[in-house]
Amino acid sequence: MVGAAQDVVEAGGSRRSQRTLTSGTVLENRYEIQRVAGRGGMSTVYAARDLRFSQVERICAVKEMFDVDPDPRVRALRLVNFERESALLATLSHPAIPRIYDYFSQNGLVYLVLEYIDGHDLERHLASRKAPSGEDQIAHWALEITDVLQVLHDQKPDPIIFRDLKPSNIMLRASGQVVLIDFGIARTIQGRQRGTMIGTEGYAPPEQYRGIADARGDIYALGATLHHLATNSDPRLETPFTFHERPIRSLTDEISEELASVIMKMVAYNPADRYQRVADLRADLEVVQRRHTIATYGANYGAVTPSVITIAPASTNAERVQNTAATISQPEPIERKPSAKKRAARRRREETDQLTERLIWATQTGDEVRGSAVFDGDSFVIGSYDHHLYSISPVDGAMRWRFKTSRGVVTRPAVSGNLVIFGSEDHSIYAIDRSKGSLIWSRRTGMPVRSSPVVAEDLVVVGSDDAWVYGLDLGIGDVRWKQRTWGPVRSSPVITDGLAIVGCDDGYLYAVSLTRGRTDWRVACGGPVQSAPSLSGDRVFAASRSGLVSAFMASDGDRIWQYDAKAPVLSSPQVSDDTVVFGVADGGLVGLARDDGSVRWMSRFANQITATALLAGRVGYIGTIDGDCVCFSLASGEVNWRHQLGGSIVSTPAFGNGVLVLGSTDGQIHGMALTESEIRTLQKGS
């Protein structure tokens, strides 16, 4: 269900009548209504089939606005709110925010077409469970929700305040992931702006009744939701703003004092007594979760576990007796010289141990660094959410220049000659001088650019959220061609044999001719493809948010094999030594055989891995959501070493001048030292 599922009641308590579209009704000659999925105060949400995808049954949510209020001013205000929802969703990109597909009007009504969320909301979860939720589950949900709230509150130039956070507006996908729904009342707030009170009694903060909405109000509403989950005490049935009279630990002893203290601070009556920023709240939640995990499972929980556990066959009684006797009577073992392989492994361990501190420099930017760096032969070039692209010295991290855009930069730049080409969330693609950081040309697209550009001879190929793949002239930025898709293009292209192969949020992998700008072939990948495909020989490998990782023939898109990771894959598959390596949102790192997709190894050392690995020789380097940079064995997936940085890592490591460089959500660009053997390995692989 997408959208609120509440009754529509007049002031006198009588139910308002409204028309309902019947099953089989077709809107816009495209969306066939199947059933009502939910009702809200000013809308009905239907589950509908998108008839344009005739080969598959693609279900979407169609939200229809209705309003029978006699006051035209009220109707106009509600229409503005509805249109605001469509504008908000179209500009936001996050796994916990439903994707918007379409927007149209018909017969005097307005419709919004959204991603259909297959799951149930937390209010239904509470009703079916009829008991408090456990601390592990609550902390996990809280961290997922704070992640998306931080994205909303950090929107530039103005934050977005959700204003109606409650269990019924928090969906759980079938995979267990959280999704926020019903953005109809969320709005952009310019400073401390006053307006009408909107929210739900019991969850809305006191200042919202006075028309004041800011980030602390969302923190209060989330705290009220967590209090409800932790205690099964519905705040709508209690006197408003009385959480201090119902401390969590007085209602349940299943929640630790640390988590209870965090939640009670969130629901403080006075906004000044709450967390002032979601980032501060999130930091405390992570500490509480870590302490609870250690207390419950032990200090070694989360450490590296063998990817394959071999259990020897059970021995017979006679064998056990014989083995025991042999153990007792066996003379002192003869010391044997270790093999060359073991001696080399020991040397690598000893050499790694000598690097007690791998971080050699860190350059602070003004916001999160989610994009990946590129080494241009002299400097590392990398973007930040602080609206800048940076050129950084590999020696000490000193900034050589920075180029300002109007929004965040999350793309990996492409370097060609003296040009650096990159995209920005300000809807533009830029080409700047590599040595000076001055603008050469720019090209505007219809929406944010989160696809990293690639250069093919004198052509720049890049995607945009406006659903187009662009072919631009490298020298002047003119559009030579553009190819339409049916969703945002956030995947980065790869080039092979006259084709640019790129993924799309519509669930397809496209192969676009570099000369004609037309699609040669496209193939379904089972879900949105947001990571970059990769090439190895005559094959292309692509991953989707549905968890499917596939190998196709690069020439015609014929599928060779498919692997289901059972969780979203945002990491780009990388290939080395006939092994395909990628991270999974459930924290796994997987190595598959290139030829048939069989599992060679699986390793788990993180809560989430959405970053892409850098592979070289027998090792790989990858970042985790937990903030670790991990060096792993390509043969087994086992960890060689790990180093904790200051924030989550979603970027791909870059190597140059003997330094490994990563961006982090702590706002810093980190330069890490490598051993001589690691440097030699990476130099051979680069």
C-alpha cells in the first residue's frame, strides 16, 4: 500500500462519500486500475498495471486527488499540496523514498504514478504483533529512518521537513527495508516559517500546533513512533505531550537504558532539549546499537567469518580410539620448513602489521563525500555534496583548486587530455580545465546528473535523471544525440565495440550506438539498475536493486547466467582473475565465477556494502557503511586488513602515486598508506 489509509470524516463525524474507480478502468491509455490500495484525507491510491510493459506485469501505485470541499480556496490549497508532493518525489533519490514515474490530469482530476511498495506499514505491524518490538529491530528501523530524514533535512538550498512521521506512514518492503510514504504534507521550509498545523495528534510535536515546523519536529515524531514500537503504548490514546509521564523503562525492561534515554530525549516537550540535528541523533543510535550488539553477542560479533565452513565426516568409535592412542604415543613432531607460499603470506602479514596507522592525510570538505575519486596522473579529483569538485595533492591532501556548482557532486569525474568532465545535481554536465579548475563548457539537462560520464574518442556519454542518455561533443559540449529511456539514468556507462552500455531505473540495461545514438538492444535486469555495468572480454555484467546480478553478451544482450543475491545490489560488479566481485546491501561480499555465475566464495564483514570494489592482482579494496576500508583476498574473500574511517563509505577507492583515496560521509577525503607490495600490485593492475 502507498499513501495513508485513514477514514475521511466530516466535522460532524459522518463519513464523506467519494467515488471509486472500478477495476479495469484505464487511465491515460496506459494504467489499468486493479484495486484500491489505500485512502487518504484528499486522495485515493490504486494498485494499477502499467500496460506499456506488455511482456511483464508491472504494478504501480496511482494516486488520485479528490476534493469535494465547497470552498474553492481550500480546494486550491489542497491541489497545491498534491502538486508539491509530485515535485518533491521527482527531485529526491533514496531507497526509502518511493520513485515517481508519471504525473497527469484527466477529467478534472490529478494523478501521480508512483512505485508500488509491496509490504505493510508499521501500524499494521503493531496491530498484528500486539506486543513491543525488540531493541535490535527498533534500532535498525531507527537508523534506516534517520538516514532518509538526514537526506531530507540536508536538501539545498532549503531543508524538507516531513511533518507527519508515524507508523502508518512508514512501510516495510517484503525485504524488510523501510520506506517513507505520503509526502503530501511535507514541504520546503525557509528558516522558521509559520503556517497551518498539520500532523497527527500523539505523534506531532507541540510547536507544530503553533504552525512551527523544523527538523526537531521530525525528530519528535520519530521518537513518538519509536516509543510506540518499544512499549506498545499508542500515543493517540494518551494525553498529548505526556511521554515524560510514561518513561520507556517503566513500561518495559526489554529496552536498554541507553536506547530508552535516546528516545526520551527525542520526545522532550521543549525543542531545545531534543536533538538539534538528525546527524547527532544518528551518532548516538549507532553507539547504542554497537554497545547492545557487543553486550548480546560478544565483542567479536561482526568480525570476519570464514566464507566456507568445512565439517569433517564423523569418525567411528574405533577411529576415535586409534586417533586418541596416536595422540598420546606420538613423539615430538619434526619441525618442517614452511612452504614458499606460507612464507610469502607471513611476509605480507608482517609487512601489513608494520603499518599501524594507515591514514596519512584527510582533507575536510563542507559536506558528505559520496562520489568516487579519479587520479589524473598528478592529482586526485573528487566531488562533494558541498557543491564543489576538488583537486587534491596525493602527497599531503592539499587542495590545488576547487570548482563550484549549484548543487552536490556525486559523480566520478572523467579525465581526457586537459579536461575533467563531471555531472552535478544542479542538472548540469561540466568540462573544466584539469590544471586550473576553470570552466571550459557546460551542458544543462532536465534533472540532476548522478551518472558518471565516460569519454569515447571525441564523445562524452552520460545519463541524467531526466531519463535521457546524452552523447556530447568532447570539445564544446554540444548535444550530438540523446536516447530516451523510461526512468532516471543513474548508472554510469561502459564503452565497447561502438556501444555505450548503461543501466536505468526502469529495470533495463541499454546498449546505445555511439554513432547513431539509438538503442541497439536492451534487456530486463529484474529491477532498477543504478550501479555501473562492467566489461570482461565479450561479456557485460550488471546488478539491480532487486538483487539480481546477470551476465550478458555485450554484442546482443543475450543472457548467459543470473545470480540472485536475495538483497539489493548497488555495488557495481567488478571482474578480475575470472572472478566477479560485488557488495550486497545485507553486508555480504560475493565472488562469482565469471563463466557460469557459480559462487566461489561469500564473506560477511559489514552491515551493508553499497560501494564498488577496486580489484588488483590477488586483492581488492572496498568501503562499508560501517566506515571501514577493507582489503580482502580475491581468492577467498577473507579480510587481509581493515581500517576505520570517520563515516560511511559508498565511494570506490582510487589509487595513484602510491596512495589509496576514499571519500566518506564524514565530509572528508582520506589518503591511506599502502605497503610496497600493495603498491606494486596496484601499479601492475592499473
